[in-house]
Amino acid sequence: MNTLRSSQNLILKPSDNKRLASLCGKFDEHLKEIEYRLNITISNRSNHFRITGEPSSISIGSSVLHSLFKLTETERVDLENVHVCLQEFSMKENLISEGKKPSEKTMDFQIHTPRKLIIPRGKNQKRYLSNIKEYDLVFGIGPAGTGKTYLAVASAIDAIESQKVRRIILVRPAVEAGERLGFLPGDMSQKVDPYLRPIYDALYDMLGFNRVNNLLNQNVIEIAPLAFMRGRSLNESFVILDEAQNTSVAQMKMFLTRIGFGSSTVVTGDITQIDLPQEQESGLKHAIKILKNIKNVVFTNFDSNDVIRHELVHKIIKAYETNDDN
């Protein structure tokens, strides 16, 4: 059966060669990625573009080009931006085809950090940010690449910038080192740094290297291995426990009872990636069971549709989810 194909002309203004180069990418790699993902062809001369393909794919392609070109006003476009835009507009198109109306409330959930604007992608990310703003204790549960940690860090920076809290505390169980950090070289920060690299990457992305280091030196941002949290009360703090699936039940209880006045706490984890001994119950899985009916404790669940990484990662996670269901 022949598939209906058509063409659409598109003019992006203003005609700025630097912005157009950022949009298209080196050797047109961004355009090629859009073509591959949507099964369309894109030709252009300066700011005049022509998109050929199925009507629904043309619609998505046009929206992606417009969105990415607007992004070039404030930052340089990379392949991650392309992937995120493709995913967002494909999801919107799917909702429309199913007779559902996409949410137009994205502006309500945007976070302005010193270096970039953070925009949630999809309903689960929007719900997650909304929950973090509204509740004292929020769990973000799902596979890698869904934005659980990144959005938690963005929310923490927003809280510091708006002076809602006095410090950010980043916590992670160093299960790979058996939490015996005393045997590792360096001070506490240096010992736990390798295990907090994803959080550091997010901080540098949103605040810049120098600002992050200044805040670390002033103890506004604090690095704390989970084993060192015992006996503390965390008041006026934004606390993030990352990789919580690798906590024991006792560790999770200890951590959750540290929550102080005027604090926000976000716990992130992936219950399909537990590194504990097989006979040991995950503190995250246990918390899900016993805290689900407690007021002001909310859970946001992510799945493969929320993955903001390479398209291949999305397919791999989907394959494992399907296998686990069988």
C-alpha cells in the first residue's frame, strides 16, 4: 500500500548563519538524526527548509525545527536537545491522534537556573516537579535517563536561588565500596565524589564549575555519604538521596528520620538495578510498601517512555521491561 507523502516549506527567521549552523549541527548531523527518526527528508538553503514525508511526520519535524531554532537564541544545540525535542513532539502527536489534548501548562513547571532553562518533558516529569514543589518528601522511581536526578538537582538549585532553603545536601549509598569509605584516599568529599558524579554533572551544567566549587567551599552544597547521616537533623535543607535502591531497610529508615523543619527531600532510584546482596531487601522497595498511604509522601513513577537519552537506550529499556513482564 502506498503511503501518502507530501512536502512543506518552512522559513526560520531571522536568517542568522550562526544560529542556523547550531540548528543543523556539524555536517548536518542534527538534520540527519531528525530525518532518520521521522523517516522524512529535509533540504535547506540558508533559512529556507523543505520537509518531505508523511503528513504527521512533517508536522513533528516542523515543530522540532521551530523549537530547536528558538533554543539557539540562548544556547548551542546538541544531539541531546534534538532527541528531547523529537520525543516531546512525538508524544504530543500521539496524544492528538488518540483524540487527547496535550497539556499546555509546561510554563508552570519551567525552572530558570543560572546557566540554562530546565523544561520538563512529558506528563511524568511535570508531575514530578509539581510534587517536589508541593510535598515534603517525594520519591522518583524509574529507569536511568528519565530525569529523576537531573530534575531533583534543578529543583534544589531553584530552592537555593529563591532562598527557600539554606543548603543542598547530596547523599548516595556507596554500595560499590561497601560504604567502607575510611579505606579510600582523600577527604570525605574526595572519597564519595566518584559515586556522586551524575549529580556533579547536573550541578556543573546548571551553575557552572566555578559557582559549584564556591558553594562547596562555603558548605552551601554538602556532599555526604549515607553512612555519615546518622545522628543529624537536616533543617532548612534540600536533600537528595540518589540511587536509593541500594540502601538497606535500616539505612532508609535512618535517612528518612533525619528530615528536619523547612526541608524538602527527594529520593530517587531504580528498583530494577539493585546492587545489594540477593538476600538483602532494598530499602527503597520496602519504603514503597510501607509509606504509600502516608500524607505528604508522594511517589512519581517513570517508565521507558520518559527516557531522555539515545533512542537505542529507550529501546533497550523497553526490551528489558517486556522481558520482566513475561
